[in-house]
Amino acid sequence: MQLHLDLVLVLLLATAMVANAAPLTCYSRMLGMRKEIKNSIENLQAEQFTKRCVAKLPNLHIDIHNSCVMSKMRNYLHAVEKMTDRHCQGMLQPTVRLIRRLYIIMVVPCKAELVFSTNNCSALQRTASTTT
């Protein structure tokens, strides 16, 4: 009986290891990056010394199912590039790099997996003002 339980335990652990080793799909990678960007922006908004920098930028809500998200990310990146305050630009660079990576991933390697279920730019505006 003990041998049977040990075998079951070993099989469960092996299955868990294989499941964790499975490569991310483009979709799961995009969702993870979206969450990472959202957390990064929230952290910037919470910090006293970066709050004023983020306040100069448009709201950014990333809904990877809305085709308007691509132009929304481009506009955000362009706004950071146009900033005259070099200190703010420097503080925003880690978040900007994440946004650029997500944009590139959505445009090139993951384009085939990307399915836009809506084309509602105003929904991104409303959502950004309430959740970002």
C-alpha cells in the first residue's frame, strides 16, 4: 500500500514539473505582460516622486482583445518620447520597455494568435479612467 502511495506521489510531482515546464503560449504571455505593465503603472502612480511624471501621460488600459489597443500603446510611447523632463523619461523607462516588448510581440510573433473581439476605442478610454 505504501509503495502505491509513493508511486502516486511521484507521478503527481512529475506531472506538476512537466506542466510548469511547458512553454507559454503567445496569449498567456500577452496576458502576463499586460498585468505586469498595469502593476508597473500603478506603482508609478503610487510613488510620490513619479506620480507627477505619470500624470503628464495619457491613461493606458491594455485590453488585448480590443484592436484599438495598438494605437493606444503607440500614443503612450509617443507621449513619453515627447516629454521634455529627462528625469521623468528615465523613471518611466522600465515601463516603456515592457510596453514596447508587448507591442512588438503583438505585431510580430503572436499576430497569428491575436484575436480582436472588439474595435471600441471609447471603451478603452472609459476603462482607463476607472481602472488604470
